Amino acid sequence: MKYAIISDLHSNIEALEAVKISIAKERVDAVVCLGDIVGYGANPSECVSMLKSMEPEVVLLGNHDDATVGRTDINYFNINARRAIIWTGGHIGDEEVKYLEGLPLVGRIDGAVLVHSSLVDPSGWDYVLTARAASRCFDFMEESICFIGHSHSPVVFGRESYTVPDGEHVMVLEDGKHIVNVGSVGQPRDGDPRSRYLIYDSTGRTVSYRFVEYDVETAREKIIQAGLPHALGDRLLFGH
């Protein structure tokens, strides 16, 4: 099976539309989303609608999704994220709220487990940024591969080492356990403003990142025009 795995769309419809077009060229068997459909950006309802039009096999709950529907305490977030969550809650309809409320924390596809943040405590929204955090997560894995999002930064952790992808080449996941952060569609944070998503081939145990150009300026301008913090738009220009 060939999967397109996306995460952290963050209400960025320009980015999601570009990624949707890119995925259509990949001839994948299924699409998977690891959460944070909303938050930060200016088009939350549109992103929910477009994601649903992609008919994903699995969609998970992210921390911004959960906070938008009033379950995760917004004091968990920094001031700009809190302002965006409050704004988002006033700009989505009942149908979108119901959709977000129904999303699970953990999912599974062929040979892999899926979670937005960490398997250690999926609703605690911890980050897997270090080898130590990855080691704790490995202990909770029954499958040999875990796909995550949340930090917006692509990385592949193995038991003994980790790799930061620097291109679209195919990476073979050798025997043993691996934790793979797929990066962010709507708000990259690794110094490159292009959208990220990942192709996973379960037959060959391979992953390959995709880097997608999109209309960053329009996404930024919409954030500013919506009255959201300018910093949320400005950071899109630099991917941080």
C-alpha cells in the first residue's frame, strides 16, 4: 500500500490545496492526516472541507483541534496560539466542530501506528524532539513504525540514531523500530517555507518526503487581514 501522510494543516488553505494537487500525481492508495487541521491560519472551515474532499482513510485529533472545540485548556498554548484558537472557534460552524470532536487520538495503517504527538500520552501533547523522548515512545509501540506530527519538523528516529531529511530521496526503514515525523503542511518550522508531506510504501518499508511550493504571500496576507497576530503570518515566509 502507498500512503500520503499529512499533518499540521493549520487552516492554511493555500498550502493544503497545493499539497492536494501534488498528492493527486502520486497515485497513492490512501491519504492519512495526523491532526491539527485548524489553528494559526485564516481558513479553518475551508481546510476541514478540503480535507474531507480528499477522503482520507484516517484523520487524527491534534491539540489545536481539541482546544478549538473546548477540551484542551488554551493556557497550554503561547499567546499567539491562544488568540488564534479563540478566533478559530468563532469562525467554524457546528458541522466542523462535530467533525473535530469525533476524531481519535491514535490510528493504525498497514504496519504502522499513528499519533499526533506521542504514544506515551496521546492527549498530553508532548513533543518527540530528542532521542530521549523517542526512546520513551518506542516503549509504547507494538508496531515497528510510528508516524507523528506536532513539532512541524521532519525527522526519522531509530533506536540508535536519527536522520533529518534533506530532500525527496527514498529512505528505507531497516529492521527495528522507527518514529517518523512527517512535517507540516501549513506551518513548516525547519527553515524552509515549503509545505511538507510524506509518502509511505508499506510493502517496501520506505518513506519519501515531498516539498511543495505554495502561495505563501496570500496565506500570510489572509492572516493579517483576519486580525490574527502578524507573527503567525510572518513566520510562514521563513518556515520557522
